[in-house]
Amino acid sequence: MDRVRVRFAPSPTGLPHVGNIRTALFNYLFARHHQGTFVFRIEDTDRSRFVEGAIEKLTSALEWVGIEIDEGYSAGGKFGPYLQSRRLDLYEDIASQMIAKGKAYVCNCSVQRLEQLRAEQKKAKLNPKYDGHCRHKNIPFKGLEQLSQQNAVIRFAAPQEGQITYNDKLRGEITFDNRQLDDIVLVKADGFPTYNFANVVDDHFMNITHVMRGDEFISSTPKHVHLYNALDWTAPEFIHLPIILNQQKKRLSKRDGSVYIGQYREMGILPSALRNFLALLGWSPKQNEEIMDMKQLIERFSISGITIHPAIFDLDKLIWINSQYIASLPGEELFNLAEPFMRSAGIDTSDIDLPYAEQAFDLLKSRLPTLQDAPERVGYFFHPPEQYEQEGWEKRILKVDHVQTYLSSFIENLKSLDCWNRDTVESCLRETAESLKVKPSILIHAARISVTGMTTGPGLFDILNLLGKEQVVSRMEKAIKKIAEQV
Ligand code: GLU
């Protein structure tokens, strides 16, 4: 195989979403697997759909997910510029060569004529298609700038008979009838090339070896192959990635999570988890592993592992993968990642003792689906509970006869402990329960909700040990006061 060169070539027409970044990731993994080059090109020739800020958002989404640009927009390289709107001279040059060879022509059909043509074809139940009216008129080409004055476009003189077949590396041969294909517009009246034209020209001049893109482009590819043929260029390999659908097998919508990639960051998804999840949207490794870091993804990635069946987007799976990554992080790193979420939930982390915070996160990390859950689930290590889980409070406190006495005895015994650690706290609780003649679990549940406000969490003795005597005692005293108010 030639040295692999692939590209991610988005149009800056909106915010980058799951589909975009999945395409980028597959290209990146393929490039890295083959020690090839990942090129980032911006296809900004449709000026009417250009969205301000979209390029920056695309660039930062790639960076966040950990996709490194080897060459291209923002990275540079010898085949630049990588912004199509800066390559107009090249497109002009190729278009005029094609006109000179009779492979393209200037068309100045008016909008009215084209509309009328379309209406007639529709009436006759024919596919809408340009009728070649200007094909043989030899309207002179006076340069891109003149096109708008001529009110003209440049069209491809497409083969009108026979068939065109190309080989999709996943789907095998795909054949289209040339009569179904149009004399597509190559350059619009505004002087900008169309997607089809600029895409082919750039893939050729940027030496792209493999085009990996969404399957919505399957029907564009025959047009591209015709252009490669007309220009005597060798076409790259084509790989069309499966569509991404929601659980109901419908197109992804905002509700399913087809959202701006930046929103996953705001949700507290780790980039490592998101890219692991995206990699599995239409691809699986031979051994069916699910959790793979970037290195493993690169090692395992192959075109043969890509499916042609729709990939199903499952937000729960993303959250599960995220929880696995969170659980594997050292407490320190996790605390640093979660800190902004804690702060925005109003938890003051400014003078937190770092080793303490690390231990708190180490205790909680196997129960943390996203970073956004941190304030709620880890919060009690940073401040006393402001309220108690209603149901738990009733069941574990209000319905337990003499609960105040139990907690008070426990407090007294804890206060007299000389050495505070997990084991001494546990023995203290068990001895208290024994002397009170109650089951230890009664005291465990009552202490847990008093101290954390919750009924679930890591082991109680780990929590008490980390919180320290002073906090534990004062929280249980506060709970006793509250019980007194309620009974
Ligand atoms: N600019 C096209 C897009 O939005 C690129 C398609 C391709 O990769 O050829 O998605």
C-alpha cells in the first residue's frame, strides 16, 4: 500500500456533532495504524451556509478528543492552503483545462429556464436533470470573476450513456446508470467551486489515498469517479461509513444526543471515553473488547472491522464507558477534572486539602458515571449534608425506635477513641451496637444518612475514617437535633 494519506474535510456549516467526529476519528485511527498522515481540510466553498466560529469549534473538538492533525488547517503542510476558499486559483485552472478539453462548459441558463425544465420533468415523472442545453454552445470562459457578470456557471460534460462502477472497500462494487447522473455544476456563479469539484481536485492534489466518509456520500461518489476519469487522475479508495441511528432506528436527533460535541464535555464525559465510544459506532475489534485507550484503538483498527449496518447510538453505553474511565483514574487527576463541576455547583474547593480530596475521589470513583455527578455524589466530603434523602431518613431514622439514643451512644464512644482509623471506627460501632443490643446494621444505616445525607455510597467506615472525628461527631449531633424537631 502507498503511504496512507487520509483527510477529514468538514464543511463549516454548524457545530461539530457525533457524526463528524466519528468520521474524523476513523480516519485518524486508520492513518495512525498505517503510520500514515491525517489531513484536516476545511471545505468552505458554500458561502451561503458558512457559520461564523464553526471552524474554531471543529478544531477545538478534534483537539479535545485527542485527534492530532498531522497536516492541514491550523497545522500547515506542503499541500496547503487547507482552506478551500484560499484555493480558488487552482479550481479555476483545472476548470479552464477541462473546458479546453471539452470536459466542461459554461452554462448561462437562467433560473427561470431551469425551474421550468424541472417542472416539466416532474410532470413527466422523470428524474430532474439538466438537459445539456448549453453543452455545445461554446460560451467563452473569461475567468471566475466574470462568471457572475455572465450570470453563468461551469458544468461538467458528464458521460451520458453506459454505467459507472466503483469499488467501495466495504460494500464491493457499486454501479450507477450514467443516464441518472447530471451535468453537475463545478463552479457556481459566485466563482466558488461546488463541493463535488473542489473535493475531487483537493483529494487529488493532496495525494489522498483513502476517502473515508459517511454513507450519505455513496451517491456522490460516481460523480467524483467521472471527474477523476475526465481528468485522467487515479481515484482514491472509497470507504463509506455506516449511518448512525438512534435506538428506535431513526435518524439521530438532538434528543438522542446528536448534539454539539462540546456538550459532552459540559456533561462531564471524558474525552478518552467519548473517543472510545465513537470508535465503536460502526467498528469493532476482532476480540470484541469494549474499553480501549487510544493506543489500543490504533493497534486494533482495521477497515475489515467496520460494519455496513447502521450504528446504534446508545447514550447509556457512553455513560457506562465514561464510568469505567473515571473509575480507572487516580483520585488526584479525577479531583482536578471534577473541580470545575464542583465549583459551578457552589462547592468551595479553594482551600481544600489536596490529599483529602484525592482520597475522597478514590473512594467514590467507582460510583461516578460522569464528572457532572461529582457535586452530588462526592459533595458530602466537602460540606455537611444540607438535606437528607427523604425516604431514607424516614426509614432509617424516623421509623427506628430509640435512634437518638443509639446515635448518642455511638457519638460518646467515638469521642473517646484515641486512635481514629477505619478499623477502630468499625470496632467502635460494633461494640456500641452490642452494648445497645441492636443489630450493627441499624446503626450503620442511621450513621450513614446522618453523616452523608444519603443511603448509598462507599463503605461507611471508609467515609467516617476520612471525614475525621470532628466532622462525624458534629454531623451526627446535627442529625439528632433534627430528629428531636420531628418527633
Ligand atoms: N465537506 C464534506 C462534508 O461535509 C466532506 C465529505 C467528504 O468527506 O468527502 O461532510
